[in-house]
Amino acid sequence: MEHLSNKIRELRFKNGEMTQKELATLIGVSRQTINAIENNRYAPSIKIVIRMADVFHTSVESVFNYEYEGQPERMIITIKLQDKVPAITRRNEDRAASLPAPSAVVTRHRNR
């Protein structure tokens, strides 16, 4: 189950009691769109989310909260090498021996 909530109304009132119409004008959408987003009847596009955070001079996470409950069907694991170790050749054998072993960062991504 997914749930997107927001703090738009709270942020509007913290910013000079901004109306939905004023916010809509600053973002470039209709007042009805702001009302639907604010009342969780419409999930905004990334573009609108970023513009809204910019208007309030805050992060996206401070405006919107996304909750996901449930098990993803599968996880994708990404491994990134932090250090690049040159290929060992006769020329750089001594140099390669003194380099630290490569470390890896394992990041799990939910496949949607």
C-alpha cells in the first residue's frame, strides 16, 4: 500500500498565509490542482513537487511524505567500486601491491 501525504497547507500559512491561488500562480498550475494535491486527491508530477519545494525554500521531503507498506517483488542490488585498481603488469607490480584493496558499496533498490 502506498500513501503520499503533504504539509502544503501548513507551509502556506507559515509563509504569510499564502492562498491556494497565490501558490498556484507561483508554480504555474490552477488553484484546483493545488486544492487536489493538498487534499491528497492528486499525486503531483516531479516538476510540480520541485517547484513547490522551491517556493517554500525547503526540501521536497519537507513538503511531501511518501510511505510504502508491503514487500517489493524483487530487489536489485547495485555494486559500485569505490577505488579503481590498475591491472597488474610487470611494470606496475610493485605499485599495485601497495594500493588498498577495492571497497564496494552495496545499494538495494526496489524494483517497481
